Amino acid sequence: MGVATPAQLVNQYGQKMGRKGQLTRQRIMSIALKMLGNSSYKDLTVSDLAAKAKVSNATFYVYFKDIEDVLFACVEAASLDMNAMFDILNETWTSENLKSQLEKFVDSFNTLWEKHRVELRIRNIEADQGNARFLNFRQLSTIELLNRFGEKLAELNPRLENPEYISMVIYTAMERLAALNQMGILGSNSISRRGLDDAIVELLYMALKK
Amino acid sequence: MGVATPAQLVNQYGQKMGRKGQLTRQRIMSIALKMLGNSSYKDLTVSDLAAKAKVSNATFYVYFKDIEDVLFACVEAASLDMNAMFDILNETWTSENLKSQLEKFVDSFNTLWEKHRVELRIRNIEADQGNARFLNFRQLSTIELLNRFGEKLAELNPRLENPEYISMVIYTAMERLAALNQMGILGSNSISRRGLDDAIVELLYMALKK
Amino acid sequence: MGVATPAQLVNQYGQKMGRKGQLTRQRIMSIALKMLGNSSYKDLTVSDLAAKAKVSNATFYVYFKDIEDVLFACVEAASLDMNAMFDILNETWTSENLKSQLEKFVDSFNTLWEKHRVELRIRNIEADQGNARFLNFRQLSTIELLNRFGEKLAELNPRLENPEYISMVIYTAMERLAALNQMGILGSNSISRRGLDDAIVELLYMALKK
Amino acid sequence: MGVATPAQLVNQYGQKMGRKGQLTRQRIMSIALKMLGNSSYKDLTVSDLAAKAKVSNATFYVYFKDIEDVLFACVEAASLDMNAMFDILNETWTSENLKSQLEKFVDSFNTLWEKHRVELRIRNIEADQGNARFLNFRQLSTIELLNRFGEKLAELNPRLENPEYISMVIYTAMERLAALNQMGILGSNSISRRGLDDAIVELLYMALKK
DNA sequence: GATGAATGAGAATTCATTCAT
DNA sequence: TATGAATGAATTCTCATTCAT
């Protein structure tokens, strides 16, 4: 379920990594995320990152092949967390708690996106630009959840004609709105996040209620 | 209505452009689009573009300030076409033709995106990364259409609680799916474009029917 | 006859080279040769060469792909001169002037090697290490002369059993001794250049005289 | 006679080497030779060699000062074998067995070169580029053999005017042809190794026969 | 209107080498 | 005996950009 982060045991030169090495690798990753939180993605250079992580350029290359490599490692790590969404879908949904479960689903999704906004933005930008590694990874990390979501819709309203497509449309909207939200775009014109979430819940509710 | 492309009459040196100059400028723009169709966005450099457009680097700077400048010019030009969406919203929608109008709306949107896939992808990537010029331009080119769409929904079902939010959710899904579609992502796992469009129409139909 | 240097008309970016550009290219080449005259081959770096030629690193890359590229250009240019050897072979050799013609042949060869010692050393080092471009070029520039030399031997002594092999053995010795001579190796132990040349002439004379 | 390889008993830190240490040192040397057999000489780096020899970079420095140091060790080891040439010269050469002895001499030389092609190529490349250590070593390992060969020629044909020069010319050709042969250069244009060896024997025979 | 020529600046990348363990 | 970890110091290479013609 979801995609696991492989334990990284050797560095770029094939050496086994000890405790110290793993810490350094980790430090580089978190500094990278911090840097991407502020400035644009294009500005992230190896020199800059290495400097901010207090290691030499050469050390960077001990642990990563290039900038993309760090980013992918971050994205991989973040993806683990997304598995929490499955738990909600596996709970019991009844016509009584339908609305609140839908709200919970939407809220949890938003929360997770907020937590990993940087990684998920990177993942999408790269995948959208055709980067195969990220594209493939996104595919893998999304498809299971999407399937499970579609099943849930079918189960809740058996008369729904094409639940798997409805699930994808809604999921797409949720993700895109989460992404836009982070960029401070939504807040601009009197559009509230709350209202959008309600609209999603509403659309689903209309589709599922009997 | 929409955003107009200002007729570019002077080059970077403030000189009035004659026929030949405008052709050169135009050629650079179309080569840029062609190049972006294939490879990733990051690979587009001034030197590369100039070479492919068969002009010297120096000539590039006669017509554009930098790469972003060409891209923006392309995006601006593409945006004019999107105005066609208004025409459909301005037609008369009745309960009789509701479904077919919805289908028409979704189809037209997809067609326009297909036509300007490169420009719109660029616009979104840049805006998503926080580029103010593109962000602002996207805002401007989207908001009017979004408002008009929201009004239409309110008009069709006056009991709809938050039509402007519904319109945004649906619009967001439409756009994102159009973008993903271009990347050949959707076709992969037995998910058909047709099915997604139907799902969008279905969601709207459920929300609007009395 | 021999291998011609193609007139280099465009730079690495495909631009036509004007007078000034060609001079710059030429300057880089001659500085490279000067530098190789002194220090070892491995020490020649782009930065170093560019600095000594009073151009920026970037300018180097306008005219050459890399260090090997300059070297090859130098080798190509030098090779033209070697064609003078043909003239001597095309003269009339008789039993009367045989010895003096042999001496002239050997002397001329040495003189040309002395003149282009740097380029020819580079050519051989690269070819010997398996560099295809130089290997191929050496093949091309040697084979014709070798053939002509073999013919001459056959013509002078028709009873000679394998003139083409004799010519190659002698040519090989001549070249190698020329190369060693430049390195100041021969002079060391009471071995004189003169003596070696005489020995070559002597060997040929013994093989050719009736 | 020849140059002996000093038994290397201590490592770079002056510590006496035990069995395990000697094996490691040996392994690094043989991997180095293997690597040089394939790719070009310039590509051999400490990191690469250490990785391929399955030791850490640091371990490399336990046994060698730098890459040149390994190479020299290899060259030294190979050189011992070359002493076999003396044995042939010390046999009795008569006018009856002259031709077959000459053939044996040439053949043995080729065989030895083939066996140590990598080391001898390295030795010559380094020496040719002016590396004093290798230059000096080559001088030492060659001069004795060269002298002995010259004496033999003088002994066989006392009227030969400059036997020591003839010996050097022939030796030079032999070595160079052996080197070229290894590079697969000779085989290319219908030139057979056999023919060249015959030519060398022939030249010597013509010079020695009464 | 167009372009040869040149370059400053900086980013990526690689290597040999050291040292504490 | 062996090696994780780290790095200083080059070096290559590329790009946007300018300017005189």
C-alpha cells in the first residue's frame, strides 16, 4: 500500500553508510526542503545547497547524484505519510455519517498536503514536465488510493454509473485546489478555502445520497 | 473580456518594427513553441533558440528581453483564443438542452486546451512556481470566465447553495485533467478521456437538474 | 597526396568565422603548441591555454570543442608539410646517386620531424593510446608515403623479396628514432644521431646494391 | 643483468607487510593492469582503481603513493622477464644456424612483448612524455641488452662498420613494431606480422652473412 | 535589421588526499 | 589492516549578455 522508501544503505561511491553519513545525507535533504519552501525551484543549485547544509560541494556528491536526486529522495520520503488516507476510507461509512466522513476525507487530504506541500509541489512540477522518474512515482503513489476511493463511491451508491471516473475528477480537483491553495492564490479574491472544501463535499454528497 | 495581446510595434531598442522585423520576431516565437513541445521547459536557452531560429544570439535580444519574455508573448497570444468559451455561456441553456450544452462546454474547453497545450502548460508551470507576471496573467484570464460560469450555474439552479465555489471546483478539475491528458498520463491505465468528460458533465448535471 | 587541412569556416556554434575570429583561433593553436613544447602533455588545460592565449575560457569554447580538438587541428596542419617527402622519392635514383639519395631521404625526414616535433609527438601518443581520431589520421597520412617508399625499393632492387615489408621496418625505425631523438634520449650515452642515420642508410644500401 | 624488482616489504607507512597486506597490494596491481588493458591510460584514477579492487580509497594509499607508483611497480615486475633475451644471445651462433637463431631472437622478443604488452606500453608512454623515473628505468633495462646485441653482431661479422648502431636501429624497429602490433594497427592493411618479422631477419641476415 | 566576436560569472563535477577510528 | 567520512582545489563547460560594425 503506497510506495515505501527503500532504506538507503550505500552512498554514491558504493560505500556503506554509517550513522554519521546517514545524518549528513538527511541534513542535506532537510535543508533542500527548507530552501525550496522559500525561493523558486530553479534557484536550487548544488553549490548553494551544499553551502547552506555546511558541507562541501564534494560531500554533496558523496550522497546524491544531482539536485534531482535529492528532490526525489524527499518526495519518496513524503509519500509514506500519504498512506493515512487509506485509513479513513477503510472506516465504516453510513448514510448517517456520510457528510462528516466526506468532510474528514477532504480535511485529511488538505492537512497532508499542507504538511508536505514542498515535496508534493516538486513532485507535480517535475512530473508535469515529463520527468519520467517522478511521473512514474506519482502514478504509483496515486493509483491505489484512487482505486480505493472509487470502490468506496460504488459501495455507497451502487447506482452511480461511473464511480471510478467520478473519483478521479474529484480527486484531481482536490489535489489541484490543495496545490493552488499553497501558493496563496486562492485567498486572493474573496475565495475561501472553506467554501471550496464545502463545494467538494457537496458535489460528492449530491452524487452519493439516495 | 479576456486579455488582449497588445500589438508589439517596437523592438527592444524602441525602434518601430517593419514587416521583416515582425516576421523574425514571430519566427522566434514559433520555434520556441515547437521546441517546448518536445523537450522539457528547462532546456530552452537563448543560444539554443537563436540557433534553431537561424538568427544570431544578438538578434534574439533585438526582439526579446529574455526567455521568459518570449514565453509570455506566446502565452498572451494563446489566451485570446480562450474567449470562445464565453460564447457558449452566452447561449440560452434550458432544461431541455442542458445536458448537450454541458457537453459542448466541456468539449470546447478541451479543444482549446489541446490547441494551446504548450502555452497553457508553460503558463501554469510558471504561475505555479510563483512567477508573478504569469500568476497575475492567469488570474486575469481566468476570473472573468469563472464568474460567468458561476452565474450560469446560479441561473440554472437558483437553489444551488454556493454556485461560485462549485464552478471553481469543476473548472479546476477540467483544467487539470486537460493538462494531465496532454501528458499522455490519463490514457495509461484504462482511463478514457471520454469517461472523465462524462463524469464532469454528470456531476454538473446532478447539481443542476431540478 | 597526404591529408589536406580543411578550411575551417564555422566556429563551434555554427557561426561563420570572419578574419578576426580566424586569427583568434590560430592564436590559440600556436600557443597550445608552444605550451606543449615545454611541459608534458597532461598539463595542458583549457583554463591554462586560454589564459596564455589572452582569451577567456568561454572564447576557447567558441573555437574548439575541447583540448583534443585543438591538438587535432595542430596535427592536421603539420601533416601538410610532410608531403615534401614525396618529392624526393619522385626524383631519379641511380646506382651512382643511390647513397646520396638515401642520405637525403633520411635527412629530410629528420628535418621535417624536427620542425613538427610537437605535433607529431602528440599524434603518436594519442594514436598509441588508442584514440581513434588520431589513429585513423596517422594511418591515412602514413600509408601513401609507405607505399611509395616500398615501390621505390622494389624498383631499385627488383630481386628484393619483400620490399613493402622492408620499407615498413625501416620507416618505423626512422620515425621512432626521430621521436626518441627529440626527447634527448639518444644523446645521453655516446650514441650519436649521425651514427644512427648512417646505420639506416647502410642497412638500406646493403639491401639495394647489386 | 636487467633490473631486479626489489621485494616490497613495507607499506607506505613503513609498516612491515604481512601476507594479507601483500595480497591486497598485489590485487591492486593486477586490477590496474586489467583496467589499462581495456581503456585508455588517462582514465585510470585512484577512486576508480580502488573501487574495482574492492578496497577503499584510503586503503590504496596504504600501499601506493599515487597512480604512477602502481604503474611503476607493474613495469618493474614485468621487466624481470625480459632477461630471457640474454639467454639466446649467449647461445652459440654459427653461419649454419644464423638464420634460425635470428628468427628465434625476433620471435622471443615478440612473445615477451605480447606477454607484457600493457606494462611495456605504459613504460614507453611515460618515458616518451619525459617522465624521468620511467625514462631512466627504460634506459637501464635496455642498454645492457642493446650492448650485448651489438657485440653479437660485431662478433658475427667483424667487418661490419658500426655494429652498435645497427643493433640499435634494428632493436628500435623491433620494439616499435611490437608496440604497434598490439594496437591492432598492423593487421589492418594486409600487412602481416609474419612478413615484418621476416623483413627484420632479412635485413640482419644481409648485414651479417659473409 | 542583423550579427560576428568576446566574455564575466558561476554552476557542475571530479579527484587526490587526509584523518580518525 | 582497513575504511567511512569529508574536503580543497581544480577544471570543464555553459549561458546570458554586450557591443561595435
